[in-house]
Amino acid sequence: MSAFKHRVGRLGARAVLLASVSVMMLAIGALGASGASAAGVCTGSNIKGEGASLQGKAQSVWNAGFNTNGAGCVGGPTVTYTATGSGAGLEAFGLNNHALKTEDVYVSSDDAPNAGQLEEMRTRLREEGATHPNTTDLAVFPVTQTAIAIVAHLPSGCTLTQIRNADLEAVFRGTKRNWSEITGQSGCTGTITRIVRKDASGSTYQFKHYLHVLHGTKDVCTGKLGEVTWQELQNNSKVEVGGEKVLPNTTWPDCPGASPIVTAANNGGGALVTKVNATEGGIGYAALADAENNKAGATTVLSVQNSGLPTFASPAAAGSNAACTETEYANRPKSPAGVEFANWAEAAANPLNQNWSGVYGSNPTIGGTKYPICTLTWSIAATNSSAVFGANAKTTLVDYLSYLLAAEGGRKDLSGNWYRELPSGPAEVANEAVESIK
């Protein structure tokens, strides 16, 4: 199906953006009964985005779908996405005192920016787009959801298919140090090696939140930050300790006697899984698409306890999708005033500058075949973006975001790639957010 039809399915009356009405009529005539794309009728320019590696596979699918036929013509503008990690994505929009990367028209993160981070990014955009100093807002909206998978390279002779929550938390706290200590194992011996992300990561943020739900407000022991909670270790902003800037998100419990920690060689979830592949006795975490597309050899994906024993669930569902269809995101985003929206309809009616940072899919008692560690993942774009990125870039941005949210566009294209469609409430907010940036 052409992207022209994708956009009509999503927006109803919206047509391909054209240079003039006469060109539009010729283009529609050229489409004819076959629905084939017509050449030479595109406006817009090539654009780039960057950010969450959890979205890496999704964005590659969407880029391919849009670039092939998404512009409504042959050889139209293209979209390119680089999976640099959630932290780098937010910094591309000016977070943490970084310069704005004007080549990135949108960014993505699995660690949704909080109110202070939103204001910092808005300020940077306003400074760049001086012609609209008071009208640049941010649309922060979910684009899909997936599971955080637990990947393990089991020792030779070891049999283990699932892991209890208490064991999972203790393993990543570093207090369970040998595979023989894991309940349900058979023939397992040898040191457990924790494999963690090199970069600031939304996947880490979401996984540490799950560990926080399991462990509560009790402290864990870290060398650099001292005694802190798992929740404090989610943080993607650096803190100063003894004159040194430390990033909690990349810090793990490592006090004397803790199990070894090995950092992935490169940024991204795929690099973490590759390191697990090469480390006998290693265990790590990654977005399901990263796990399934990079695991090799003896590396396996473990089922995780999802309720009272002996209930466990796999992150993968039938048809190469994530087992997140019934994930309940109990909290809703907050308004710029800091008030949680009363319902999803209210959130959809006020889609700009929303704070999604407290919306989680962590649910260790979800039960059945439902997976307990699911997460939304967000994209971020600016209103009045022509002032910063140019009118042609804005045209392509709107077309692309409309395509990826369309039922017969990006949502259909993503099926079978280890993600899951958005629940109805977040999907409604996402659609209205894209409308707001036009």
C-alpha cells in the first residue's frame, strides 16, 4: 500500500503535501485505480532522528516503510534514525547543557523527560528558533511498547529457563554470585557476571524501576554513590560526588563481595547482548527486539516470575511480538502544572509538554501469560519547528510521524518485529500530539 493511502487511513481528509493545487490534481490522477505512487510531487526534505536503542529495530522498520513509499512519490524525502541511546537522544535536544543538534528533527527515549528536563529542552529550542521565542513547545508521545528481556549465557551443563523475582533482583544487586544459588537451576555452577549498558539508557531506567518495585525503598550498596535505592540509580542526570560527576543510570551495586560487572563494549542494547554472547556465566537485560536479533550460541532469554509461584511468563508472544497486550499503565502523564490527567481523554485534549516520567509498565504480579517488565517508548518533536529545522524538514516530520502511528502504516509494518501496539489511551494521546505539531 502506498504511503498516500497510509496517511489517508490515519488522517481522513489529509492529502499529500504538494507545491500547488494543480500539481495535486495531476498527482491524484496519476495514482489512478492502481494506487501506484506518482513521481515528482513531493515537498519536504530528508530528515534525521536519534535516541533510544530500544526503538532501533522499530525505527529501521518505519524508516524502510516510509522511505520506500511513505512520501507518496518515487524518490521522495527520506528519514534516517541513529540508535545512540535515550540519554544521547535527549541531549540532542539540548538536555544537560548540550548544544542543540539541528540535524535531528525528532528524538526518542525510553526515559521520558520530566518537567525540568522538558523546560531545559524547550529553552534550547527557543534560543535556536529566535523568530518564535515564546511558541516552541514539545510533543512527547509514545510510539510503541515492548518488553525488557533477561538474557543469560548459561554455564556449560546448566539448565535454567526461568528466574524468580527475588533471584533477579539479588543477581543485579550483586549478592547472588554463583549460578548454583538460583532457584530452579539444574547442573549450574560458576560465577555470575552482570553485563550492563555502556551508555545512559532508557532500557536501564525501566529495568531499574522494576528492580525498585521488587526491592522497595531499601538501599543497595554502590562504591561511588554509597547507599542508595534502585530508584535513585535510575537517574539520567549526573550528580557530583567528591568533586566527580557520576551518572546514576550507568552505576550499579559494586561493594566488596559483589559479583563481577562487565560493561558492554559499545552503546546500545544490541552491544550488551553481544557481550552476553561472549561471556559464559553472563546475564543482562535488553529490549526484546535487541535480545532476539542479537542473541547467539548459548545465550537464552529467561521467563520471569509474574505472580505467585510457580507462575512465569516469556517476554515473547506468538507471531514474534512482545507479550505486552494487557500491560496496564496505571499512571497517566502529568500536565505542565504537575497534575496527573484525570483520564486519557483529558490527556489527549492537552498533548503538549506532558511529563510521562512516572508512567511505568512494571508489574511483578500481573499474572497469567502476561510479562511483568513492559515499557512504553517515546518520541519527542517540537511545535513551530520550521523556525529551528526549516519548513521542508517540518513537512517530512509530520508526514513521517503520521505514517508511523497509522493503523495501515507503521503499526501494521511493525507487527512481527518484537514490539506491540500501543494501548488505546496512550495511542489517543499520541495521535493528538502529532496533530499539535503541524
